[in-house]
Amino acid sequence: MLRPIHGLVGVVIASAALAAGAQPPPGFGRVELPAGEGKEQVEAACVACHQTNLIVGATGYPQDGWRKLAAQMIALPEPLASTVTSYLAAHFPPKNDRAPSLVAGDTTISFKEWTPPTLGQRPRDPLQMADGTIWWAGMYASLVGRLDPATGEMKEWRLDPTARPHSIIDDASGNIWYTGNGNGTVGKLEPATGKITVYKMPDPNARDPHTPVFNREGHLWFTLQNSNMLGRLIPASGDIKLVTMPTERARPYGIKEDSQGVLWIAYNGSNKIARVDPKTWEIREFPTPTPESRIRRLALTSDDVVWYVDSSRGYLGRLDPKTGAIKEWASPSGPASHPYAIEVVDDIVWYNESNQRPDALVRFDPKTEKFQSWAIPSGVGIIRHMRVTPDGNLVIHQSSTNTVGLVTIGKPAS
């Protein structure tokens, strides 16, 4: 964990070390900040990990809000912390232009969130195992973390600094597999021993393993978004097979297996959802009605109906695989709400509106076609993936605010 370092130079060095390999291209996302006392310190402390467009595009906060947000990214000593947050509060105060349109309802939920030890790691894609422990991928710090929610105790395992794990999945033996989005690898962590086994992609064009899933045969399937590929790794042999998606620049993203063993893949670069036969590798694509649609993730109800989030248009959608019929519903916060993660719990659809501040968690009942939504307590960080827990709740995260969370779902009020 980063500790307070006295002096601006030390803070910058610590930030740069944390973000090694995670820097954007020179000039990418850079926006000129307003002149004022503290500008140089903000640029030095913040741009070590991200560019200034994230500051300018933020919803804005009072000084206490900026202080809390900054503290989850980097340990700033005084008086530097006051200088930085005073500048940010003066030039980027609160604004309500991205407040979510929350919908009331009868279901009750509760949130609990934890801050992992390594600041600025951008935790993502958490999962909960049968023993109750919650695991996550710390993408910017190239690590895998574990949390015991009963005690709050956490542990982190460091990976190759270039790995930048985009996601994780557990296998039947309790190992954690990660996708090395930064160095074209898939890796297996054995928590009991700390041993890490790395599998390099056999094709240099397979640059960015993205989201993994184990199918019923114990094979690891994974998408490669910018490489436009689908991959399969057989753990027993280490054999990896790759195939390019039929649609150019499809950008395969989320992946799920249905009750028949069929794989479903969301396209973040096209208005299509792909069906993959794992035995023959035959791929069938289902286009949505709107060419502008971009689908990050999907989920399945017990009848194998496919539910998806149309991030570019602000819609929740349903695909009936038997007929190809598609129906869509506008998300409560509108076309700019950018639905991102999605999961199904007891045939109820849950997703988030990632462009709102705070980020909103949305519930949709397919039977009544009614929405309900809540503001996420630390909701400025974006849920990029959520998963159902063994006892029917949800694990979430807020990547920008460095939190991992548990959503406990109550019963509808009587």
C-alpha cells in the first residue's frame, strides 16, 4: 500500500510506479486545466496515472468530496492534499447534470464497500467463492486481491507488472485465473502456494485477453476485444485455440454459457450478439434492430433468454434465441446513461447506469417490466462487471474510487 511521502517529487514517483505500464499514449486525453494555485500540483499528482480529461469530465465535488476521491487513488501528504483538493473544488465544483433518474419500488437492498490496500489499482470484475471470500482483479497495479467480508481482512498477490489483468474467474479447485490484458497472456494463481502459471497467446495478434468463463467441460473460454478474437484454453494440456470473429471490428466483450453449454458473446464494436457452438466453433450472429447499438455485456435468465445492455443508446434488451425476436426498454436515466454491467439473480435483471453520477444500480423485473434503481454510495467509479454470489446477492466494484462492494438483496416489502 502506498504510504504518505513527503514532497511532491516522492508522490509523483510513487504514482508512476503504481501505474507502470498503464499510462495512456502521450497527449491522449489531455485537456488544459484552468490557471490557479495548485494547478501544477494537480497535474503532477494526477497525471501520473490518468490524463486531465477525467478531471474536467467529472461531475465535480466540494473539497471534502475531492479529498475522499483522491485518497482512494493516491496517498498525498499535507499540505499537498489540501492544495490539490482546494484547487479541484474551486474549479470543478458539484454539478447535477449527470444525476440519475432514480425509480422507487418495493425491493430493499443494502450496500457494503471496502477499499483495497493498493491505492489507484482500479479494482474490477469481483467474484465471491463458496467460502464467502470476494476476489477481484487490480488492473492498474497488476494484482489479484482477496477479501474476507466477515473480518475485512485483505490480501493481494502481485502478477507480472505488464499483465494488467482485465478480469478473473475461479475454477473448480479454487484457483483464480486472470486475463493478461496488457501482455497477451492468461494466468492461473494457486492461492494456497502463491504459484502463478502463465500461458502466452500463440498468435502475436492476440494481444488483449479480456473476459473469461469456464464452461461445463472445464475449458476456459475468453474474449479478446481489440484483437477481435475468441479463445479457448484447455487447462489439462495448456492448449490454446483462437478464432477471429466473423464481423470485422466486432470487439467481443462479455461472454456467458447457457444451460445447454452454448456460449453467448456481446459485441462492443457492432450491433450484434454471437452464439458459439463450443464443439464445432460455429458462430451465428444476431443483429439488433439499431446499427448504432454497442453491447458490452449480457446475462441469461433460467429459460436461456439473453439479456443485454446497449451502452451507446441507453437501453436494456432481450433476445429470444428460439425466434430471434428482440425487445428493448429505455433505461430510466435516458439515452446517455451508458448501461455497462449486467447480471441475473432469480430471473430478475440487474445492471448499472455507468454514466450517471452517482452510478446507479438498476433492477428490472421481466414479468412486470418495471424498473427500480438506487444510487451507489461511492458511485463515481463505474461498475464494469458484476456477478451473482452463491447466496443470491451481487458483488460489484467502483473502479475509479478503488472500492469492491457487496449488494445484499432483500425481499419486496409486504
